[in-house]
Amino acid sequence: MQIATILPAAQRRLATIADGAPLLEAARRLGSGIDLLAVCSSEGHLVGVLTKTDVVKQIGHCQGAGCMALLLLAMTRDVLSCQCDDQLEMVWVQMQGRGIKNVPIVDAACRPIGIVNARDMLQAQLSASANEEALLRDYVTGIGYR
């Protein structure tokens, strides 16, 4: 099964932010229920990701009442990303290996087009298993074969 099968859900989850944005703007966006921001260059290419954990770590280094740092200081640059034709299982293994739950989906030009979530992947795999089970049961009981 390919990543493309869960693209509609991943597209709804996509949230991007410019790489020159202040950390406080990113913190506000993440506070509204977003788990991961795809950080994009001015050309729209994925250059990193930012999570709530990244923001908390960076704010811990701020001095005074306001943190004027740019999100570039806090974002993760070594990003695991995938494309629509990648296999769900292969991406899942990589996610588990890195201990992450969200991965940006990028197009051929490395522009983000969605954020795949571990929950989406598990749901797709469970649905596929249930479908295979139903087909096998129908085959064994002879339903649809005459």
C-alpha cells in the first residue's frame, strides 16, 4: 500500500511556516492543535520541521520577558520525508526507528503536500487487513463463486 492512499487526510493536516518566521508565531500556530509545522524556504521547499518540543527547548534558552528568536534556531533540519509512491510499511519502519509520529509528504520538487501521521498509517493498515480477512472468509465459504 502506498502513501497516496492516505493523502487526503495528510493534506488536511498540512501546516507550513516560512523559515524566517519568529519562534513566537510558530508557538501560536502549534498551540492551535497542530502537531508539526513544515518549515519552507521562500521558494516553498521543505527545509525543516518544527514541533512543540522544539519550541519548548528553544524558549528555555530565552532571556527576559520576550523571546525574539527565529524558528530557524529551533527547527529540525534532518527531516524524514516521504513521497506519494513510497510504501506505507517502509515509511512506518523509518518512523519507528526515529521515534517520530509525523512525517511530511513532499512532491518531486521537495514542496510539502501533506503531513502523514502514525495514526493514519495504522488505520490504513488495519482497514487493509480487515478487507483481506473479509475476502479470505468469502473465498473459504464460497460466497460469490458459482
